[in-house]
Amino acid sequence: MATTTFTAASPHAIKLWSRKTFTDSVKATLFGKLAGKSDRSIVQVKDELGKEGDRVRFGLRTLPAGDGVEEDETLEGNEEGLDFQYFDLNLGEKRHAFKVDLNLSAQRSMFDVRAEAKAAVEEWLEEYIDTSFFEYLTGSTSIASRPFGRYQKRATLGGNPLLAPSADRIVYGGTGVTSRAGLVATDVMTLSVLDKLAERAKLASPTMRKAQFDGKSCWVVILHPYQVNDLRSNTGTLQWGDIVKAGMMGGGVDSFKGEVLGMYRDMLLIESTRIPTFANGGAGGNLQGARALFLGAQAAVTAHGRDTDQWGKMKTVERTFDYGKRYGIGVTLIWGMAKTRFNNQSDFGCFVIETAAAPHN
């Protein structure tokens, strides 16, 4: 009886493994949970490039601003034109590889070094994709702000610039604070800060639209663990404790499972260690803080080239060196990501929130 098998050296096995690795890596990231093809996704995925082209142009028609005419006024000559804004997303090539010794070296180890190298590819993808996502959205310009100090190259693949937040898209903790230097130690994350965000988002121009998750329409707020503890430990009137006791938090979103802290004023609250921190706040330039994210629909965009792997957007190459003594596995991504900001406008779907934030004793 005939049968079909795929050996470890089969190119089909590599492609299937590549597809699974890319899919599993994206699912494990916060980026993966926020990305989708819909224009109601936090990160909108564009995949219409096909085999050619290294740029995607996104367009937006601005809201009408004309008054129209009344009664016997003449409409001809008083028409309003259509105004379109755009920005470009460029694709770049990102590669990485792992190499291990086989033969006697592998014999001495308790590990399956080939399997460990493949697992390392998946872990690297998770770190790289999520790190890029947070750098583009927060606009963080300090390598020291990264939580784990990895990846010394900035997230500027394809020449897509790392943009600092628009001046009108920054909200600070406390009352009347208009800069990082104006923060004091008590200007931590509170529900009052989230109230300011809700107000700003509703009045923002361009319009700050809500995203769609599991049938729910909401904004997404991503907080650093320090900020989460500040929020939870606030025992003041009408703060976290009172909200929870009153049962007003609402349900989470199924696709996020245990990452959701709760829902407040149509804001889905999520915790992440990848939120950047800083240590140069306050009048003395030595106050610790964190830069959280407030995200709406189409806050960022991403696109993949199809000349890598039509299944998984990633090409994987395995090979041996020196007559089988060493084994290597390399991956190639052709992709790009950018924060959405149309020509001469503010950040389209993103605010950042800077508050005092420090470890709790």
C-alpha cells in the first residue's frame, strides 16, 4: 500500500512549518490580537500587494465642511470639493538566523538542538513583532525605555519613520499638567486620567473611531504594570475599588482572555510589560514614569510582501554547513508597519498617556 510522508528535509515540510510558526507567533503577541483586515481593527492589515510593489498608499476622505445653500440661493458655483489625505507604508526586508553545532556537540547535550533552534525562531518573531508594534505606536525614542533592553536597532524597517506623538495627542497625569517636566510623584494613573482620555477621544479631529472586538465596540488602553497597580490601589471615592464594587466594570473581550483588566467608559483596559518607561520626568528630571497607549480603529497599518511565503508571509531556509557538522535556520520577513498619520494631520487613532509610575514596595 502506498503512503505519503514528509521528511524533515522536504521543502513542503519547511513551508508548512513556516506557516505554523508565523501564525503561532502572531497569535501569541498583543499585536496579533489587535490586527485584522477590517477598517475597525486597531492595526489594519493590507495584503493586496501581490507579487510586485514595495509601497502601499492609504487614503482618507476628510469630513465635509461646506454650509450648503438655502431658499433661492444659487447652488451652482457653491459646490464643495472632495478633500483626500494620504500616507505611504513602505515594505522592508528583515532577516535573522540561528546556528548550532551537531555531531559530537549535539551528542553531549540533553537538548534536541534542531528543535531548539526552531523554537528560538518562534520566540524571536514574537519579540520582534510586538516590540516593533509598541515602538511605532508609542513613538518612544529611547532605547533605555525598552523593558528588556533588546534589539538595538530602532523599528524603522522600510524607512517608515518612528514618529513622536502629535502634540495634541499626549495626555498627562494630574491636573493642569502639560509636559513631562510638569509631572509630580502623585500624578499617577487614575480613573480621572481615563476620563480625560474619553473626553479627548470623543472631541478629536480627525475622528477617533472605536475598534471592534467580538461584537463589542470600544477603544483599547494598554497600561504598564506600575500604572495598573496605581489604578488598583487608589482607594479614593469613585476610583477603582468603588467601580468594581458597584459591578460597573463590564465584561472583557473573549479574544484577550486573561489580559483584560476590565471595561471602563467603552475603554478596554489591558496590561503589558512592553509599555515604555522613562526616568527623566518632573522638574528635577529624575521622576520615573510610563507612557501608556490609548488606541482606536486604524491606529496603525501593516502590510506583507508575498514573495516570501504565500502561506505564512515568512520564508524559512534550513541548511547544514561543513558536511553536516553544523545546522542553521534562517527566516526572512518582507513587511512594514507604521502609525497612521495622514498628511498635515495629527495621529489618526492614537493617544499616549504619560503618568508618574514607579515600582511599589
